[in-house]
Amino acid sequence: MTRLVFLAGVALVGVGLLVVIADPDLRKKVLGLNLFQTGVLLFLVGASFRRGGRAPLVSGTATDSARYVDPLPHVLVLTAIVVGVSVTAVALALVVRVGGGEGE
């Protein structure tokens, strides 16, 4: 399963990079950058996956901390998604404003 996630992330990064390099349309370049970012985020989530891991909710008793999943990568990915959506919206608004679309 983890190998499939890594391959999907690499495929998204490759397609996004190809769109950014090969397509002259600025709208498609912005969407290609969004695909690139999605591939990187998928790779980060796949790298932080732990089979049999549990949420880091610690009760009053001492437990083995090796079973818990580190929440930091997931928090960073969530923050990157919010920032990425905002940057994509602003970039698309700028592209539309300057008339950078191919059909215009």
C-alpha cells in the first residue's frame, strides 16, 4: 500500500512538472503547480504512515510511545493544503486579470 502511495505521488509530481514545462497556457501552468504540490503532499503523508499506529491520545497510564503516530507531518500537510488553495486562487485571479489565457 505504501509503495502505491509513493508511486502515485511521483506520478502527480511528474505530470505537474510536465504541464508546467510543456504548456504555454498560464492557467494550465498554475494547475500543473497545484498537481506538483499535491504529489509532494501525498508523498509526505505516505512517508509518515505507520502500520498499526494509533492516535497520540495518552491516558493516565504509561504506554509504549512507539505505537503512536507522529501528528506533526499531518498538521504540516493540512497547513500546506490551506496555503496551496489560497495561492492557487490568487494566481488564477492574476492570470485572468492579465489575460494570460491561451484562448484570449
